[in-house]
Amino acid sequence: MKRFLFGFIWLFVPVAATLAQDARNVPQAIQYIKLAGTLRELDKLSEAIDLLERALPAVRTNDVYWGAVAYEQLGLAYKDQKNPEKAAYYLEVARSRYAKLNFVASAWAVNELIRDVSGKNFYAGIQISPSEVKLGIYKTRYETDFYEKEIKLKVDVPSSPLLTDASTSFRNRQDALKVCFDTIRKYNIPNERVFIAFSSEMNQIPDSKKRLYDRLIDALPIGGLRIDTSITVNREAELFTTGAIPRKVWPTTSALAINDNYTVGGYFDSQPDPKSTGSAQKTFYGLSIPVGTNGLVSQIESRKTLTMDAFRREAPRVIAAIADSTVRPRLSRQQAGLQGRQTVGVGGDIALAVVTYLYPDKADLTAVPLSVEDIQRFKKLVMSDYGAINQPDLQAVKDPVARERAGRDLANVQSMLTEKQLIAGTLWLEALMQAYTATTGPKRFVFVRNADIGWVTGKFLETISGEYEQTIAKGDYYTR
């Protein structure tokens, strides 16, 4: 073994001596570039950078392609060294050279690397409803002709002070929007990549909505922020589907969410675009039912506040009647489209509650299958033993990450849903699942985590994907 190592060292000496010099010609520069790529994989970044710098004199002017490759490799090496400024500089040179060669795919890929190292694929979305403000911090990636997201952080902040005392809420350090903007600043996300959307439920309180919007304009440094106050229930359903359901599964998946005052969902369908050969036209078919957890409780208690025993007796009858009159007619009208989508992505506080209580060990999973039997089991527990179900044994969750996440989810559920809302919402979810199955055939239901910020997510994904397509159509690169 010693003899082998000794021989290897002596064999490497002339190679090392050669590599200590600048490349004499293009073939030798190519050798340097290829070896530098191997050294990068071995985490020998300084050595790789040195080799690439020695390769550049021979290819900078003599070979545009290999010059582009060398600059790209230098950018990647500095990216690995956590030096974003130098990484972006060398990658921009590489992109320019690929563009001159009309190597569109290479230039596009390097452009995405530049956006990555420059932090330009981080976005923020603020979702404002009457009861709370939600913040999402996203990192994007481009795939299948559309940007997809990875949620890096989600923050839920109760927002009632925003609507009840607009004169002082922005001076309060605990104010929901201030919490959001403080968090956004920590991620160094510029205003042009921050999206704010008012929920459709804000339309029911127009005075508070206008007051909040005016305070946003007056009190916050929000030049360049995108604020959408025009979202309707149907538009919210479309944005929710865009933000909660990955585009690659749109042909097989529809969306469904139970909110405070509405149940929304729908699906996308693609048809050939008559105006463009080979392209498809995307159409959204929405589902909107003016029934949510708050409205269900009000209808069950139509005449007076009921005791819990009376509420449990009355709730199944009322919800069955509502489902018969509102759900099945709407599903029947969309039967053909829903029939081809075997999976239903489910969001909302009720679905989160079911998963949190029944499957705390799956708290770190993005998608959790839910069966009708799961809902029926949960319904039985909610109706008969609420005290026990409200105190799940999280110590049984072995994975500490999942256990911590399950604890946060449990606290959120308990702060958002009363016992009556939980009963009404569970019965409503069961009725919806049964109606889907009865009307359009067997379905696979899957809880989608973080779907509660689905529509502001959809707003920013839709916007940046549209901007990307417009930019590419002009022959430019998307650099926002």
C-alpha cells in the first residue's frame, strides 16, 4: 500500500507542475475545465477556481463555448463557496456568451442559477382576512412551464386589532402586519417581490377594508408592493387551486377547501388554443358554495344558542339538509370534468384538525391521504369524547421535528376552532366527501398542508409565471 501511494505521488508531480501554469491552448484549457469540475465535486473549491482561472486565457477569445463553460464553472464554484456576488458576476458572463451562441437552453438554465444565487427566487405573500393575517415566504423553481414553490416559512397572526382600531394598530409592535414586514426584511425580499391579497370575505366589511388599505398606503414603506383588493369568491377558488395543487397534477386533481364562510374549489382543464398551433388554453371550472364553518354553526343554532348536547343532536340533521340542497346540484353540473380527476386536494382548518388529531406523526408530510373512514372515526370522537381528543399524546410521535410541528398545528387548531365549529366542520367535510363519491365515482382525498395560504400563493405564482412567459416571448431573460 505504501509503495502504491509513493508511486501515485510521483506520478502526480509532473501533472501538478503542468497545472500550475496557464493553459497553452484550447485542448489543454478543456482538460483544466473538466478537472476543475471533478475537483468541485470533491469539495476542492480553491483548487477548482485556480484551474479555471488558468484555463480562461486560452478560451476567453479563442473559443466562445468553452469560455462560457469556464465562466459557468467559476460561478458555480463561487456559489459553493457562498460568495453570491462573484458567483452572479461569472454566471452573468456565461449567460451572455451562451446567448451569443444562441444556446437558448443553456442561457435559460444559467439565468435561473443567477436568480437563485442573487436571492431573486424568494418571494413573500401576505393574505389578509377578517380574522387573521397569514404570511408565506417562498422559494421558487421553474418546472413544467410554470413556477412551483417551496414554502420556507409560514406565520399566522391574529388580526382583529387591524379592523377594530386602525388608528393605533400600526404603532403597536405586536401588530400583525408589522410582524409580517419585519419577517420579510429578515429575508431581504424587495417590495417588488411582495404580494398582498385581501380575502373575498373582506368585501363583507367594506369600511374596514378601505380603512385597512388606506393605512397600508399611509403607514408602511410599501412602494412597489402589489396589493390586490378585488378578489371575489370565484377568483379565490381559482387562486387557491393554483397555489395549493402542483401544476403537474392538474390533469388528475381537483381542489376543495372549507373556509369560515365559504366552501371553494375546482379544477383546471386544458384545451387546444385555436389561436396558436401546438399550445393549450387553460380554463378553470370553479366550485363555490356559500357555506363554511361559521355559517354552519349559525344555521344549526338558527333560533337560539344550543347546549352542546342539543347541538350534537341537531347538527347532523341540518348539515344533511344543506348538503342535499347545495352540494349535489353543483357537483352534478360539473360531473364530466370531476369524473376525470380521481384525486381531490383538500385544505382548510377542518382538514388540518382531522390530520393533526388523528395523525400527529405525519405532521412533516406535505400531503396526507384522508379516507371517508378517517372522517367518520374522527366524527365519532368529536361527538362523543371531545375532551380526550383535544389532548392527543404527542410524546408518542418519535420524530422530534414532526412532534414539534404537530404541537404547533395543535395550538393553531385549538385557537381557530371552537367545539361547535369542529363538530359542524367535520360533519360538513364528511358530507362533501360522500357527495363527491356518490356523484362522480370513487375518489382519493388528500390533505394538502399549507393550503390555508393557497390563494395568495396562487396570486404570486400566477403573476410571476405570466411575467416570465411575457419576458421569454420578447426574447429576454426573466431577471426580476
